[in-house]
Amino acid sequence: MLANIIDGSSIPSFVINKQHRVTHWNTAIEALSGIEREEVIGTDKQWRAFYTEKRPVMADLIVDGAHVNEIKAYYPSRYKKSHLIDGAYEAEDFFLDLGKNGKWLHFTASPIRDNKEEIIGAIETLEDITERKRAEEALHESEKSFRALFEGAYDAIWVHDLEGNIQTANKAAAELSGYPLEELLMMNVKSFLGDESLNLAREVGRRLTQHRYVDTPSELRLIRKDGSEAICMVSTNLITSDGEPEGFQNIARDVTQEKRMQENLRYYLQEITKAQEEERKRIARELHDDTAQVLGSLSRQLDNFVRKRHGLAPNEVLFLKDLQAQLNRGVQSVHRFVQDLRPSLLDDLGLIPALRSLVKDLQEYEGIGTSLKVVGGEKRFSPEFESLLFRIVQEALSNIRRHAQASEAQVVIEFAGDKVRVTISDNGRGFELSGGVDDLPRSGKLGLAGMQERARLLGGTFEVKSTPDKGTTLIVEIPR
């Protein structure tokens, strides 16, 4: 019965008696070792399956009742007592001569006792764990590689649990925060995140645990140990175990200097824009108060001269009338130029009336069917806001007039929620946009580049959609 049980098992097994001779050698161990049972049954050559020279296997040590120190001598650091069977031991070892490239085996040797509890033999079972071991080694190597990448990463990386307690961090995180790594590992993220950034981080974590979309990276402001502030772009990923959230991994890049440079550049651009507008105002005022007045005065003097001089020949009268008409056209041109430089409507009545005037002029003077549609309640904004937005629309309509060869154009302004959206479209010839809006200056689209910069000064976005022969649409979105 014992022979049938052992031989019918798919687990490689063999049995030895008190004299260390093999009494059972099943089919599974034949396949594992390549040694048939006829070669070993009745002999003490069970070692041949594992070693090139004779030495005790685990079953031999069990039969001899070997002391734990003797077992340790043969299987140093790779053995342990079985917690299931009294007197049994188990171990793992690599056997170079098994198979083509050797095999890792997990084996357990248990004593066989008679009714007097005397050891009369031992049974040893084996399990091929080569694939598991190789997977463990691969995982170990992967972990080593990851650890090297983690430690040497330029970006700051830290992992914290669901309560914000930091569990691990790299050197870059310590340098970014200003805290020694040992101190950082005992901290909570609340220690170096301001209230606004902490609320944003919590919202990101909440959305991640709910498997909702998160727009990353997020801009967070970290408070360093010395009290200074670091502006970081932080990407956060959820860490799970068996499908349950355990914590978050954060990768942060310090963009403080870049942000400061952008803020300085934006400040300089704002100052330049203000200076330009002031200069436009000055020139417009001088043209209105000086040049236009002189031309108007000359026109009135010519009119008085013609009416008071009755002896003029008809051709002389026609000449003077034509001269007066040219002066009047010059006055009108100066007025239009003044309006382009700085429309008084913009200062007096605000953005929408000034835009209505722009649209009306494009339709009257250029013959382009143009409309203005306002969605939502009209509101006044700061002079800088209205001036920049007016210039964007003005430049767009100017491009339509000069380049688009369009018969229709439309301006739509939407006041909705916390933003203003302006859409300028035409049915003109359009163009091929290559490289995206950031390449506008290099592609020679300086007018569009100027509109984009003005939108950025307002903290907004600028989008261009154009297809050859199908027109162009410009979309500007600006927070209010």
C-alpha cells in the first residue's frame, strides 16, 4: 500500500530504511533525477541523484537522528525545522548536475517511526522550484536596478501612506526639502506642504483612490526646512496591494527658478505692453489734437475761400473742391488711425462698444460681412484686461482684412462662469499650421504670436484652427 501511494504521487519522493538503503523510488523522482528505480532500490546510492560524490542527503541525517548543528553544517542558512511534522526538516538548495542548467529544489525529510516511536527510516519529498527561484532572482535584480534609479534620480521621489506618513524617499527629495533623509523618513507631508497645496494633494489622492481622472502633474508649493518656498510639478500615483490602496508615490521636479523667470518675463511684458499703450495714447492724442485739427482747419479755409471768391474760373473752383475733398479724406484717415491706435470708446464705454466699432469698420470699409455676438452679461474689466483683449481681436480682424480673402467673419464673446471665451472665425483661404502654436514666431506668423503672448499675459490660452481653403478660427480663453 505504501509503495502504491508513493509511486502514484506526482511529487518526487523516495524512502530509505534504517540501514540507509532505498526501499521506494517513485516515477516522479525518476523523471527528476534521470535515475531509474532498479539502479538504486536496495542500495545506499540515493546521493547519486544530487551529488557527484557520496555524502549524506537530508533523509540520511534524519535516520541517524543528526543534531541540528550537523544538519546546519551540510545546509548552512538554508534549512529549518518543519512546523508540521515532529523531527522533520526542510531546506532549499541548488543542484548543478540536475538537468541541463541545474535545478533548485525544496525538499523535506520526515522520520518514519514504528509503534515504539523508534526511527526505522525516512521519507524525502522534493519540489522543483527552479522557475520560482529564477523569478525571485530576476525580481531581486529588478529591485536593485529600481533602487539604483530611485536613489540616483534627478527628481525628488517619496512614498507616503494614506495618512501622509513618509515611508521612503530618495536623496533628491531630501535635498529639495532641506531635511536630512533620516529626519524626512519620520515626517508627514503636512510638515512641508502649505494649506493650499495640501488641499490640492488631498484632492488628487481622493480622485486616485476613486479611480477617477487626475490631471497631472500638479503644481505644489513645498516649504523647505529653512522656511523658503519651492515650486514643484508633482506627479502622483496610487500604490495598491491586492486591489486595496496602500499609499502614494510622488515624483516632484523643482521648477522654482523657471517659475520665477516666467513671472519676471510676464512682468516685463506687462510693463512693455503698458508703455506701448501709453505711447499709443500719446500719439493718438497728438494726431487728434494737432494733425487732424490742422487738416480740418485747412479744409474749412478752402471752403471759405471758394465761397467768398466769386471771380474764380470753373476749373479753379473744381480744383479747389477736389483739394478740399482730399483734405477731408485725410482727416477721416487720421481719425481712423487714431481709432486704431487707441479708440476713445475703449476708455469711455469699455470693451464691447469698442469691439462693435471695430466690426462695423471692417464691414463698412472692407465690405466683409462681419458680426459680433455676445453671450452672457456684459461686464467691465480692468483697463489692462480690456486693452489686451481688444488688441487680440483687433489683430485678428486686421489679419482677416489683409490676408484671409474672406467674405464673412464672426466674433463671439462668451462670459461664462470664471472665464471669458473669445472666438474669431472667417471663411477665408486659411493656411497650413505646422508645429503648433508654440512655433508661430519661427514660422513667420508674428501677428498670431503677438495674440498668443497677449493671451498668456492674461493667464489664458490661445488656440488656432486653420485648414487651407476652409477658413481660420482663433479661440482665446482667459480666466476672469
